[in-house]
Amino acid sequence: MTRVVVADDQALVRTGFRMILDETGDIAVVGEAGDGLDALAVVARTAPDVVLMDVRMPGIDGIEATRRLRSAAGPGRPPHVIILTTFDLDEYVYAGLRAGAAGFLLKDTLAADLVGAIRAVASGQNVAAPTVTRRLIRHFVDGSPTVRNEAAAAALTARERDVLLLVAQGMSNLEIAHRLVVTEGTVKTHVSRLLAKLGLRDRIHAVIYAHQNGLV
């Protein structure tokens, strides 16, 4: 069971998310918060796997709350954070990623996509709305010189390179598994190894790397 905390200053939004997630059977909303400070307290009390974090909230905003959650020392692993907002603004995207968010979705995201994103993030993947991914690529690739790292790329096995190309196309681990006719666990292993070999933090950076190095 994936444990989720919903942090949003609008009670109606929190209720809507809870109704969607309670229908899944494998995701449980274990707490709600109406502002950033409350979110920190609820997370400390409930130890969720994932936090759905609004950006604009009273007190400290969702970006600062994310930074504090992801940098907090203590027993156990800090929760993954998916930032949810009505405002599709670059400043939120970049600030959220720097704060350690594992995903960035808009509040008009379809219910099925929201559920899928929570499951993906809980399993260690990163997610982003398609419009966000496209802008990240433009920001980090089109506006910067091409970065080549042939030595690191040469260390990849043929299968790891295949997986990298599919990750760069925006496929999930399950989709890659179906494409390559392997198990999802095998894909996760390949992703972990290629990230380590290339010195990349997460899947989003793998997408950027693939574009910067002319692989896609």
C-alpha cells in the first residue's frame, strides 16, 4: 500500500484527490495539510511514501516545504514529492526540481495519470507533465552548448543504451518492459545502472543527457 499525504490550501481540492485515490485499492491517503508548515508536521506524524504538494500555500510555500522534507535528517527515507499546481510556470518547475521534487504535474491532470504518477514516483521513478518535459529539454538543451561524454556513454551496455533511448522518449518502466520483452524489475535494474554510469541523478536528467548527446 502506497501512503500519501495531500497538501493543498483548498479543502475541496484535498477532498477531490482523496476521493480519486481512495478508489484505487493500493493507495491510501494517510493525512492532509492546508499549508507548508502543516505539511511538515503531518509528514512527520504519518511517514508517507509520497506527498502531493501544492505550490501556493500560506506560511511556507510548497517549494520550501519540499526542500525541507527532502533535506531533513533522521531515520527512514524522506517521502517523494509530486508538486501539483494550477500555474504552469518555469520558475516553479526549476525551483521544484532543485528542491528535490520527483515530479511536477498540473492540477488538470487526468485522474488516471495522477494515480499512475504516484505509483511511478513511489517505485523510484520521476514524472513530469508533457509540457513540463518539453520545456525542460528546451531550457537545458537548446539554450546551452552540447555536452558530450563519450567515455561514460561507451561504458553502457547495448541493453542499457536501448533503455536510455526509451527513457528519453518518455516511456515508463512498464512500457519499456513491454517493448523489450523483459520484466519491469529488469528495466529498473538497467535504469539504476545507467544512471550510475553516467553520473545522473534521475530520469529527467537522463532525458536531458540523451538530448544533449544527440542520442535522440
